[in-house]
Amino acid sequence: MHETKRAARRELLARRTAMPGEARGQADLATWKALRDFLIEAVEEGATVAAYRPFGAEPGSALEPELPERLSVVYKVLLPVLLPDNDLAWRESVPVGPLEETGDDVGGAGSSEPATGEAGEVPGADAVLPPEAVADVAVVIVPGLAVSHDGIRLGRGGGSYDRALARVGPDVPVVALLREGEFGLPVPAEPHDRPVTGVITPSKGFTSLR
């Protein structure tokens, strides 16, 4: 099973990297609009949302302003901090001004932030909150390389988000951002896997898995 997952990760990462910058930017803008519409329906303004800062060729990495800054205009945003034991602590994202002032365009190159498992340090954020802080959020937005029809998520293999999602209540939406062709793939389930409740892809927008 582990070798199957490693092979799938390599293939999916290579596919993402090969995606042209212009196409990536257009896909990311569509993903953002679908996520924005979902959040408008799912949670109230000012609610706490757990998210992340996409890097490399991840969905959302070409957004300018970046995903956390866009979200923080309306919501309180918690971003993950990878701990030495691969668990996730959290930091609050620093809010920015309205998007009307900063624009709603996307670039094509993506973020230069390095990968650190499934999470990274958050520049300019305040004090680190404990791992249990995620238990109080209204929505969790998670990265993933693929999601099966029954919600099993293929991550990068560190298990960080599975540990974090174990602290999230059963009624809290957990949404993965994906590229085209990454939803509906067979993902082997393991006992520690925590399913997502929805996915967002550029062409189909939000798909509920509840």
C-alpha cells in the first residue's frame, strides 16, 4: 500500500509541475471563486477558518494576493505550523485590506515558499497556538494530491493533517482543493486516514461528499 501511495504521489506531483503557468493561473482563479462561494454559503462572516499557504504547483499557489490574505479579508484565518513531531500547531494570518485595493488577478509562477511536509512557517504571524486550536474552527481547508469518491485524501505522507483532523468535530466541513483529474481516483484507506467532506476543482467547483 505504501509503495502504491508513493508512486501515486510522484505521478500527481509531476503532472502538477508540468501544468503551464497560464493554465495554472486560470485554474487557481476558478478554484478561488468556487471556494469563496462555498464559504459564503457555509459560514458566517468573521468565522474562524483553518487554511494553508499553497506552494509550488499546489492549487491556489498562483493567486495574487495569496489564499490566506484573500480569506483574511472576511474571516479569521488559522495557518498550520509544522511541529518537530509532524503534528500541526496554528498561527493567525495577518489581515490585509479589501481585494478591491489589491486587485483580483493571478500570476503564473506560483509561490516560492518551500515545502515542509504538508505545512509551513507563516511569515509575520503572531504567537503559535496549540494543536487543539483547530477544534474551534468553522471550516477546514486542506491540501491534497487526490481524493477518492468516499473522501479519502492522498496527502504528502507525513500524516500531519490526519492528526489535526482528528480534533475537528464531525459537523465541521473539511474541503480539499484539487486540480482537474485528481478527484475520484482510488486512494487506499488506512486506519489513521480522516476523510474530507468536500472537494473543489476548477471546472466543477464545490462537490459535497457528505
